[in-house]
Amino acid sequence: MTATEKNIVELKFERINDQIQVVAPDKHIMRMPIQMAVAACRAFANQIEFVDQFHMLRDRLGDWFIEHLESADSAYLTTRDSGLLFLVVQKSDIFDERLADELTSLDLEISGDSDFALITLSVHAVPNSPEEAIASFLSKDMIIQFEAPNGD
């Protein structure tokens, strides 16, 4: 049996109460209404699409960070409330209005881009601060830190 065959899920339609019989690769059998099976398929498709969008977002944010190394010391992508947070730590310990404006522009670009339709993103810039202060913005569940390439 090939790897593809191992992942095949059989769906058998039965006319008894309009049920779908689902046979998983491990041969576990479930029965459910057609509407439930359709909803499960849509949810799975959305999950795959979200992962693709997340990877594109991670790359976009990384590119933005690299473009702003003159004023951004570090950046993080983390979970926050009901979405994601892109936290940018400034090199300066005083508020950098230009960096904040560029971060707001990035936020508007992403929120208006249909390529990121399943993602809820917030952005925030903070002055250069001690690690403990920065950690207060970061979730324990997920933290991606963007780093400058070697030599920068």
C-alpha cells in the first residue's frame, strides 16, 4: 500500500436517514448526516488554507523586518487575544513615529489583502525595553522571533 493509499478516506452514501459512512485509514467507521460531512470537509479545507496564509504572512513580516533594520531592533509574531500580534521592538528607547506609521501601513496592506483573508493580525511597536517588558506582550503558546541576517 502506498503512502497516498494509506491517507484515503472512504465516504459511502447510505440512503438511511441521508447518512454518510466515513471509513478512516485505520478502518474506524463513523456515520454522520451529509451536512455534517460537508461542514467537516469545508473546515479541513479552511485549515489547510490558513496554514498556507500563515506561512505567506510569516515571510511577508520577515521581509518587512529586514527592510526596517535601521530602526527595528527585533520583531516577534505571537498569538494574542483572538488572533496574531506582530510586535516590533525599536532600536530607540523613545517612540519612533516614522516606524509606527510604516507599521500601520503594513497593517492596512495585510488587512486589505485577500491572500490573508483567514488571518486576524494586530501590529504594535514598542521602544527598546528590557526583556521582561517585551515578554509581557508575547504568548507562551507561540513565539516566532525575526532576526537580522548575519552582518547586520
